[in-house]
Amino acid sequence: MIIGNRREDFGTTGNVERTRLPDLLRGARREVLSTLTGATPGLDTGLAEAVRSLAYRPDLRVRLLCAPPDDRTRDRVKELIRSGVQVKVAGDRLHESLLIDRKLAVVGAANTRSADVLVVLTAPSAVSAMVESFAPRWAAAMPWALVSGEPGDFERSILRCLVAGMTDDVVADRLGVSARTVRRYVNVLMDLVGARSRFELGFRAAESSWLEPDTGTHLRVRFQPDDRLVPVDA
């Protein structure tokens, strides 16, 4: 695997310093899957720093599955979301890991007291097992917006369109999704703020400062399966 500017051969198992995480992530081509609980400081802090070091890449999907955040980790998760990371919160117990392109896994070192040493796994059976464990947990986890009480970019786009007086069909066409999807998200947002009508939803959204000035509503966007808004045309 290419890490930084040179090829690294970990065999099936090897060690890597926490400071090398940015190089590992820069080598990702398609996907980064991560689970964080805060129990492994080296992996927790290292991943947050590494992801922030990446420029936004529309070709790279980054998903983070985390434990319910406390005050210490909430701001860190928000920074990751601003970096383009999809975040969900799991209700069950997690083991911290980082999966890159479903070919390489990084976990905390169990037999060392150093938070600066992480273990790299490349054995296909081990990596596949970790990916298979991640998928159902991601599907069952709660979106960050529902747990944190703050809508994401997609939810805010829907709110701005509704406040502008657009119908569900127009909003769906604007965002590149179905009208059914729009209605589903509206219902989730109404439940989130306890609104009994769309008018009340708009009022509560404005009251919560969710309707900041929009700089991109003139763009037509496509809602991709990875839950990320990507501009299509002007």
C-alpha cells in the first residue's frame, strides 16, 4: 500500500505510529469506515486530526460510527462533520477501528500502554469480518442530527426550500430525491422539534438559527446514496 510517497508492506499485521494516520487516510481511494468510542486516545485523537487534514473529496466516502458523545467529544464530532464526514451514533458497544477501502484496518494496540502505537491489519479475512460487522451497525444507528438536535446540510436545504414556499415535488426536483424522501425528512424534523405543522417547523427552525443565509440554493444538487450533497450544475 502507498503511504505518503512510499510503499509500505505490513504483511498481514504490523504496527504504525499515530502520527502516520494522515498518510494512511491520504492513501484511501473510495471509502473510510471508522468506529470511535473515546476509549483509545491514540486512535480517537489521531483520526480526528487526520480527517481534518484532508481536503473535501467528493470521490471519497467517510463514515464515522460513534458512541453517544459527551461534552468532551461533541465539538470534535462537529468538526468531522464540517470536514464532510457522515456520522451516526450507535446504541450498542463499539470497538474502535478504522477501515480503509475494505483492504486495510487500523485498531488500537492491546498489548502496549502507548497511545501512539496502533495495529494495522491487512489479512482479507480479518478486514472482511470487520466490514461485515460495521454494515449492520451503521444501518441501525441514529443519524447525528437526531441525536444532537441539529440538522445536517441536507435537512437544512429542505428547510430553506420549504420556507421559500416550494412544494414537496419542487423540493424533490431541486435536491434530486423523491417527494417521498422529502416528506420523510420533514416528518423527522417535525418530530425532532415537536412541531405539529410545517408552519410551526419553519418557526422553530428560525428560532433555533437553523436557517442561516443560503449561499448555494441556486445550485441543483444530487442526493447520493452516501448521504452527501454534491453540486451537479449551476
